Amino acid sequence: MALCPEIFRQRAIIEGLYGINEIDEQTVTQVLQVMTATLGMTPIAELLIFSPDQVSKLHHGIGGFQAWAESGCSLYTWREQKLFTLELYSCKPFHVDDCILRLQQLLQVKCIEWRDIPFD
């Protein structure tokens, strides 16, 4: 039994190893804008780009968040490992395959894993 079954919710977590040389602010912006367009979501705030590089000894990379009227999308990267994680949360149904296809094109993904977590 799900809490508040009248509210549709879907989550997806996509992780992979990217093949492009570097993920920078422009790449993060492009990925989040492409996810927004691909899924037909409605941005409700400016894109947030962040990096723990200045304060973390454990994690080096860049990430971002895009808030949507339908919920939001986050991208995290780890520079040394060339790892990325994309987290999607929406109250509107979406197809994870569409996201995976776009990520493979944008990031030249070497390998990828994902979990689609619909709430019934």
C-alpha cells in the first residue's frame, strides 16, 4: 500500500561511466536542459550548478539541479572515476529509455545502470 496513492510519483536513478574528456558547467547545463526538454518538464527556477571541489577531500566533480513544476532532476559527477549519477523525480510519467538514449549521446557513456522506481 502506497502513501497518498492519488499522487502519481516516479523516480529513476541512472549511473554510468562517461567517455567525454571532461564534464564542466556547460555540460551539466546541457544535460539538465536536454532532460527537461526530452521529458517535457516545466522549469520553475534557475538551474543550480555546484561543485564540492573547494571543500571536499573525498569528492571532486561538478553537479547541478533543475527544479520542475513536475518535481526535479539532479546530476552528480566524480571526475577521477568519470562516474555520473542522474536522479529524476516526477509526478508525471516518463520513459527512462528516453533519458538513457540522450545521456549516451551527450556523454558518450561507456557503461550504464539504472533503476526505475514507480510508485503504484
